[in-house]
Amino acid sequence: MSATDMITLSPEQADELARTVLQAWGLAPDHASAVAHTMVSGERDGCTSHGLYRLLVAANSVERGVVVPDAVPEVSEPASALVRVDGKGGFAQLPFAQGLPLLVAKAKAHGIAAMALNNVVHFAALWPEVEALAEQGLVGLAFTPSHAWVAPEGGTKPVFGTNPLAFGWPRPDGQAPFVFDFATSAVARGEIELHRRAGKAIPDTWGYDAQGNPSTDAEAVLDGAMRTFGAHKGAALAALVELIAGPLIGDMTSAESLAADEGRGGAPLGGELVIAIDPAGFLGSGVADHLRRAEAMFAAIEGQGARLPGSRRLAARAVSDVQGLRIPAKLYQDIMDVLER
Ligand code: NDP
Ligand code: PYC
């Protein structure tokens, strides 16, 4: 099998594969469905660092006892505009799905609401979550710390996680929402892991080796420290994510998550903060007119040949829906090996 061999799966086959692997590893069926949905969505949208590759990551977290595979999440309401879901040590996807209807109802009742997911294991992209909110007419924001892998600007020792933040904005006339989602590190760690698997060099701006020198060796950077994007600006945003999705919601920082992992190499442990804003809260019956004004900004971006965040993803989704999901044959083989372990 060569590194460039690919195989094609329909979205349904990919979902079946993911659920089969996850259940074989002991995940309760409701967890397996929620987790498979996120991974297949990532693969379908061309987000390969958070697609089916994450089956290997999830399997690792189960095998090493990092995640509770059959956790039963508990939803509570700490205040009238707040939702809390205690994930009881399980993966984050089912707790999100179980808290979502209450978050939406509270945002529509109050104009703004927030949901904390606590005590969850997080390996995933955040865009499916803010997209789900925007599809219900709400502006969505989501944040989660990870493991301390990323150095502050001016340092070379890890403090922050790769700490993604995601934003979703509803658009009129049946258009897909405006969504962006990025790590506050120069690149997601999953992307460096994919380079390591493929034996490819990385740009020397992505991180440092353990001696603090810029490096093009993916393995050396995984063992050293990643860098933030945008120098001090990315570092400040990484700190923001640590604070509002860690201590603010009573959960772990990335450093605490890494310590709690105790060297097992599992996915990050801790919390996530999701904020939902109903545009009608400020705009009342004028909501449609004001959302249309946002369209002028999008047109000004695209009108000069620039692209909107999310447009590559939506184009990849359209291709996948016709041609199926193309994944490296090696990844498929590794998933099969995990299934048989
Ligand atoms: P990318 O750099 O791949 O993409 C970041 C965003 O920028 C996307 O919304 C992308 O849109 C957009 N974008 C990229 N290029 C352009 C461009 N030229 N013009 C306009 N927009 C552009 O993301 P990352 O590598 O930083 O993160 C990948 C994923 O990893 C995220 O989904 C994130 O949630 C996940 N992650 C999860 C973590 C966790 O702890 N759970 C930790 C770290 C990352 P498009 O998709 O259309 O290209
Ligand atoms: O790619 O940095 C990453 C990541 C961390 C947790 C999930 N993805």
C-alpha cells in the first residue's frame, strides 16, 4: 500500500464504520452515534485532522482509561440563562447534543444564554456545534482548552492548549451559516500529527523542539512546544480560551488537563463554553433587515475575490455528497487494526 492510495466510503458507510469501531471499543450506542456524527462531518467537510483519523485518537482514550465510555450526562440549570451539562467523564458530543435544546430555548427566551460542558473528554472540531446553533437562527460562539502544548509568545515552554474558538452567524434565504473555527495555535495539533504520520516536514514557524529551537520536524515539535498564530495576539486569545472555558466554568486549564492525563496520551479533559445569542433580542422585528446588512459585508469580501471562512468546507461537503469520502488506505487499515485489537 503506498502513502497516496485512497479508498472511498459513502457518508453512510463512514458513519457505520465509525459507530462499529466505537461500540466495539465499549462506547454506549448513544455516545457512539454522537461521536461518529462529529467525525464523519469532519471527514465529509475535508477537515481531515478532525475526521475519521480521530477514531484512532478516541480508541486510544478508551484503551487508556481516559474516557468513561458509557457516561450518563446530567443536564442542570444553574441560572435562568445558563445550562450546565456534567459529562461525567465521557466524550463531549453527547453532552452537547443533550444540552442543545435547552440552550436554544433559553437564548430565545432571554436573548442570550450560555452552556458549560463540564467533565468531558474533547477531541473534536467545534464548527459543527456553532453551525447547529446558526441553523436555528442564533449567533454561536464556542471555546475549549486542550492540553498544554503551546508556548506563549516570547517563550518556548508549553502553557496553553491549542484552544480553538468557533463562531457561527445565521444567513438569510436558506444560505449556509457563516462559520469559522480555528485553533489559537499556528495550526491544530492534529495537523502536525498528520504530517508526522505522512513523514512530511512542517514549516519552522509552527513550533519549537524540546531545546526551544524552531524546527521542521513534526515529531520534535510534538515533543517540544507549538506556537500560537499571530504572535502575541494569538497568545492573548489562547489565554482567553483558557480562562473562560476553564476557571470561569469551574473546569480545568490545559496544564491541569495534561497533568490529569498522567502521561496516558489521551484526548484533553475538561470543559467547553458555548454561548448563543438570539439576534431578535436586540433587533426585535427588525432582525431580517439587519441580518441583510451583514450580507453587504460578505459581498464586499467575496466581491474582490477573497473567500469567506467555511467556503472551502462547504465546497468539500458538496463534493463528498456526490463522490463519497476519500480517505487514505493506510488510515482505513489502521482503523481496521484498532477494531481487531
Ligand atoms: P484551519 O486553519 O484549517 O481553518 C481555520 C478557519 O479559517 C476555518 O474556518 C477556515 O475555513 C478558515 N480559513 C482558512 N483559510 C482561509 C482563507 N484563505 N480565507 C478565509 N478563511 C480561511 O483551522 P485549524 O487548523 O486552526 O483548526 C482545525 C480544527 O481543529 C478546528 O475545527 C478546531 O476546532 C479543531 N481543534 C480542536 C481542538 C480541541 O481541543 N477540541 C484543539 C485545536 C483545534 P475553511 O474550513 O472553509 O477552510
Ligand atoms: O488538533 O490540537 C488539536 C486537538 C486537540 C484536541 C483535539 N484536537
